[in-house]
Amino acid sequence: MNTSTRKKYFSLKPEDWISHGYADPLRDRPVGSKLTNDVHPMFSYELDESPGGGTTKARWGQLTMKEYELFDQPLRLATQLLESAPSADAICSIVYGNRYIPQDNLMHKGLAVFEFSQHSLSPPVMQERAGNVLKELGKSISFRVTDRDANMSLAGGDRGRTSPILPPYPDGVAITDRPELKGLASITLIQHEYLTTLEKLLPDSKGNHSKIRKLYFEFALTICHEVIHAINFAIESEFLKKYIEMGQNFTRVAFNEPIHEDQRVAELGYFWENEVFGGACAQTVVNTQDPLFLVDWPSWLNRDKESDPERALPRKLCYRYLVPTYYIQNIQTQEFWDTVKLEHSQDLLALRMRKTVALAAWYQEDDIDPTWDWKAPENLPKTVGKNPIRVLNDYADPSPCTRLLYETAKESIAKAAQSDPLEAADPGASA
């Protein structure tokens, strides 16, 4: 991380960058093995069958095989994330949790917003059902990288967007064994800057190792976020009926995503991120020098009041927690996932991020939650430094698995050396 980047976040101190790995001389040295798990079939280069009797099975549109192969590692990571226990828990609540009109009769865009409850499935059944949902979704979902296909673009700083499609599935799709949950197929757009930035970084993969890993993580996160939206479209039976009724003359149908029973905002991609990581990740994509932050969700920093139904106005104060480079590195090693499956396969907190050093952010608009006193002691972190923007939080690890994600580069190298003495040679060298 260069000096100009540190100046952008001037409230953070040198010890913050050091403790979180951004000033670690070993940050560009690989730790552990690359991911070797299979890429989920839903991310395959081609569909198994040509949809609607068509002649093409292209799942990724005009993306070439050479370009697609650049996404090999992040697609393996996305597979691991989607198949993890916390992800399965979130997916099953979306698909199998009860849906009902909430007592507060929440409305948005003139339509009722349904609420969904936590599922009641046992862990083995939860994992099996979530796996089946992903398997069935893979028969119809497709992807496009913007600027590779005509009329495929994303507005502003959007990293991805998922939209329902009727053709070439005029009767809808089914991703569960419940016929009443038949819904719409989806197409997901992915920001082309993921691809173009990777193409710039990969020729010097050793020197850019930490930047590439950060970009891999962000790409995997984006595609998982969008898959969750696609899952919901595939079970929205009433939405499917509206599309069928309007036929070829349909315009954009008004639609609201459901809201979880204990949350303030309806946005299923962020619901999934919050369940898996403990917040929403603030991505930078092309700004690979910038650190990754975990942001409170919901908060005004990730607010979209036009699209997302709100049960309550945003709170005035929220936090952006600095995510260590160690987390980003370790979650992309096969050793970590092998350990998770062996020892933590049912741990719903296994992938949670630590919340230690943060930047406080105050909302400057008037539309804030009047019932929440941001100055109350219980709403502030346990310790605040002299600079009110820099926050130090006494945060306990949520899971024994967290320790694996936060091994420093030096610790990881030392552990590897126990099984391979060659790894102990010149531990300060960067690869």
C-alpha cells in the first residue's frame, strides 16, 4: 500500500496498517495452496442444455474461454462461500422460511413487502436443501461481463446486477421440490473492470499477489451476492404470473424483495453478506491499492432508498472496519477450507470478520432514525481514541475458526515449514 493511499485514510495510524497486514513485508508472499475444489456447475462456461430449443449453450455470452479462465480461482472461492454452512443457512431461510405480511404492513413502491422467517431445518437437511437449490439454479442462470455483449451495461458504480428473464423459459423455472415455488430464470451482469484489472495485474502475478487476491475476493463476493438475488427470482411465483400475463408487451414489473424478520432493510444480497461475514463488504475493484472494509449493514453507506424497502430510517452513526490482508489471503487457500470441512462444517460463524479497528461515519442528512440515540454509551464501541473518527473495538472472535483466517503471513509460513522444511528458507523473501 502506497503513501497516497494511506493519506486517504489519514485517521488510521501506522500501527493499524501494520497489524492488519497492509505494511507486512510478506504480504505478497503466497501462503498455503491455491484452491483446488471443483467450480460449481452453475459457473461453468456453458449450460448443460441449450435453453428453449435454441442453438447456443453459452452461459457467459461473448466472454472467451481465455478470459473465462482468468476467473478460475475466484469462481472456486465463490463455490466454497456459497456451499458453506452460513451461506446454506441464509439460502434456506430465503427459500424455506415462512413468508407473510408483517404486522407493520410495510409498503414500498405501492406494493406490500413480505417478511420471511428463519428456517427450522436441521443442519444436515439445511446443507442438503441448499445444495439442491444451487444445483437446480445452475440449470438456468447465465452471466454476462459488461462491454463483452451488446446492450449489457451497469449504471454508476454498480459491480453487478441480476435481472429476471422470461425467454427462453416461458413457463418459468423450478429450483425446489415445491411446485408452488416456480419462478423466473435470471441473467447476472458483472462489471467488466474485474476482468480488465485482472488482465493488467496478472502479468506480474508475484509483485501484485496481494492486489490480485483482493480482486479475486471481491469478484467472488459480487457473484455470490448476485446469485442470492437469482435464487429469490426463481421462487417468486406471483412475479412469474405477472410476466406471463403481460406476454411480449410487458414493461418492467414493480417488485419488492422480502425482508428478514429481524432486519430493517430488504436487500437479499446484503442479507447474505451479513449472515456470512457479519456485515457488508465495501469494494473498490479498480482501486486495488485501497484496503477492504466491512461496513455495518444496514447503514446509510450502503443505502438505496429507491430500490430497497426500509422498515426504519438509517442510523446516524455507522462504522467501516478495516479487513486484514490475512483474512483475504487465508480464505483463498485450500488448507483453510479443508480444515473447515473437517472441523467446522456446521459452524454458522466460521467466516465472520473481526471488528477491531474502524472508521466512524456520520450521516449528514436529516432523514435519520429518531428513535436511536447514537450518543448513548450502549451504542458506542467500548473504547474510542482521541480522534473520534478512528475507533478501537474490543472484539472477541466469534468462532474458533476465526483464528485460522487471521494467521499472519509469518505464522502461515512457519506452519508450512513444519511439514516442508524448504519453506523455512529465507522467510522474508517475497514470491
